Amino acid sequence: MVLSRAGGRYVGGVSYQVVRASPAEVLAALGDMRELPQMLPRTKSARLVDVTRRGARVELTQGTRLVETTYTVTLRRVGASELRFRLDPSRPHGIRDVWGYVRARPIGSGATLVTVAVALDVGPGLTRALFEDRIQAVILSTPRHIRDYLEPRALARTEASGSPRGM
């Protein structure tokens, strides 16, 4: 997806993955700053800045050895199954804008459908010109990364507790 909005050029889209974990496990892990970098592709660090009535502000550093950026998003829980995020423009940011959501909905037998929607504007310049397509592919791989990190841990916890879990 490429979207022009308010003078910006956004890339991203919507992707999804079935994860053998409960929605509560998925959303709890996404709120854990120790686990978050493992679930978001190309994320080097996640640091909780503060928590206000508007939500939790989290500083993310993402990139590769060639390109890296740091920015802060406000995370806000919406209902029992959704986590919305939006760039906090009041803090230093190496991207122009980002917003989206992660939704975790039960689909039965201990499985969850994880849906991720992201719209990212990296801003003008070389990063956009050289890496925009790659950045979009990384964004769309997020649900798979969540599954690859979280599913083995959720299954291990289930096995350790002696509870059977369907597939």
C-alpha cells in the first residue's frame, strides 16, 4: 500500500498471522519492553518513556547497520483486543509519521488471529528512495515475527502447566 495523506507519502499495509497463544498473551507481550524488540522486525530497543491517561509512550530504535532511526509512539489499548499506536511528534523522531494498530482476536482452540496495520512515512530523502520497498516488506512481516517469537514460549508455558492445547 502507498498512501498520500496530508502532504505525506505512507507505505505499509495490513497483514495477519494465526498464533497459537491467547489474545491476552499476545497483547501482554507487546506491552512488555523486554519482549517487544524480539517481536518487531529490525527493532534494536524499546524503552518505556512514561504512562499517561493518553497511553504509554514507548521509544523505539529500529534499523539495520546501514540505516537506523529512533522515534516515540503512544500506545493505547482499545477494548480487550486492540493496541493502537501513533507517532508522538513532541519527542525527537527520525521519521515523518507512523500510525496503526495490532489486533488480537481469538479464533478457537487456543489460537489467535493477529492483525497488524501500519502506515509509515519515512520522510523525503535517500531512505525513501533506496529503502521504501524493503521497509514495506519488513512492516508486512510483523505478524510472522510476533508468531515466531511468541508461539514457542506460549506452547512451552502450556506444556509446563500440564494443560493440553489444541491446534
